[in-house]
Amino acid sequence: MNVLTIFENRVNSIFMEGAPGQRVPFSFKRLAKRAVREMEDETFVIDGVDTAPALFTILVSTKDDVTMRPMYIDLTDEISQLVEAQAKKRGYTFVGKPLVRFMVDPALRGGRFSVFAENIDPRTLARLRDEENAYLGITSPQDDFAADDFVPMAVPVHDDEPAPVASEVAFVPEPELTPRETDADFGASPEDLQQPIENLGEFASEVDEPLADDLDAMAGADMAATTIPEDSDALDNGADSPAVAPEAPMPASCKLFDIGSGKTYDITTPSSIIGRERTEGGVVLRDPNVSRRHAELVFDNGTWRISDLHSTNGTLVNDVDVREATLKEGDIITIGLVNLEFRAG
């Protein structure tokens, strides 16, 4: 029995225990293959060492996220172990224990996923691990690899041909393995199979009162009191007086210009989340220093404000660390390593 089959059986066991009768939303064997390909594609020679990416992000649909969230601790642990085993066979090393995390992409349909890997420094990896542990509500584990004095072990230079870039994958019947994905490539070794699994655990009803006003003072002493009918919207100011139309609210619209990449983000909703995780009307920044939900832009009474959402690395406006700030034309918002110029309208 090869490593991928063992991995798939373990994942099925997690679903049987965590959600009895719940169907696995997609093929985790295909997910594992995609993760290993991404690892190969993002492995670089750093100081003579084949350094594999230690951060793996898996994008799933909102529906599948709801199903799998209670099992994320065990699922991410299994994927991390498999990635480590495959890296060991290839002679790769990491700057720290691989961190695997699931994130929601509202654009994905149920049964689909995307995977991408990133090569980051040890300190950033440690910060992201703490953030992920807090998100999942677990205690931060010890990470011996992420120490300041960590030095990767020298191994042969990585010269494999780059693998395809991560892309959206549909849940389809398992295809035959290509030469790159033979069972031998994922063959089980005694060490691979001996790794244990550690389970970590109003509306108030309102009664309209009839609207009645005493108009004696307006018409002089001879004018009788008049009651305005219940369906009147306003006082009759005379036939010659034009109706005053209510002032239309100012539409919510602004732009964020990424000074580094030149990309422009158009915001047309009264509230927009900035972070690594996709949200409706939000801004996604692919920077490991950016939190899942890093900051929020809010439009109120013609003014835009930005609020930090208790992010790991904070939010700056014109190089000043802020909890909340009112924005004006040309302000520079710094989120992670990304500088965004605010443009109103």
C-alpha cells in the first residue's frame, strides 16, 4: 500500500470520527499530489541548500469550509506529515515545520479547491503559526525549527523541472498516474508509515399614530382647526411651492493603488475587508505578513475610515500605527509589506 493510499485512508477515518455519515467533499489524494507539486515548484536553493516552502494554503468553498472546520486540526496535521515525508525523500529541508491552513474562497463551488505554497522566513512562519493556532483555538506548539539560530542541513542542489502552478481542481474520478506521479514516486517507506496521528484535540411592531396638526395660527382667527389626513406625507405649502426631493446619498466608491505592483483595487461597497482570505467585496493581498482579516474599510456619511482587525503585524497610515483612522486623498496605507495609496471616488 503506497503513501497516498494510506494518507487517504487516514483522512477518511478523520471524517468518520468527526462527521459520521458526512461525505468527503473532494479527493484528498488529489489534494496531496497538488501540494507535493507545489512544494517542488517553490523549492529553491538558498545558501547551497534545497529549501522547500513551509507555508501551504488551501482555498475551499464556503460550504466545504463549514463541513471541514471541526476537523481542520487533524486534516492539516495529516497533510503536513505527508509533505514532510515527501520532502525528506527528495532531500529537501524546511525553515520550520510546514504550516498548512485552509481558507475560504467564495468564488469556489463545493467540491473544488486550490493549493499554493510559499517560501517564507522562520520568524514570519512562527507568527503565522501563532495566528493560525489562535484562529483554530489551540495552544501554540513548540517549533524547534523556527529558532533564530536555525541553520538548514546541506543537501544536494535541487534541479528538478518546475511543476505546474497551483490551479482550481474539480472533483473528478481519479485519473491514471502520470510518470511524474507513479506509485514509486510516492512509495511508502517504513519511516513514512510509522508517523503517528495526534488528534488535537425584531422586529418590534410599531403602531402608526394618525398625524394631526392644529393650523389655527397659520390661517388667522377665522380659520377652523384642520386635521391632516393620515396618508399625508407633508404639509401643503401652496400650489406654487415646488416639491423638495430628498438628497441622494453619496455612493460608496474608492480605489486602493498598490504602489509596488501598480495594481488598482476598486471598492464599491460600504464595507470591505483587506486580508489574505477572500471575502465578498474584499481586497486580497498575497503577502504572508498579512493576516486572514487584517483591516476593514468602512464608508459612513461621505467619509472613509480604516480599522485594524487585531492583525498580527498592525496597520499603518502614513507610517503611523493606527487602530482606526479617517482617510483622505493620497494617504498611504501599509498592510504587511504592501503600500496602498488611497484614492477617494
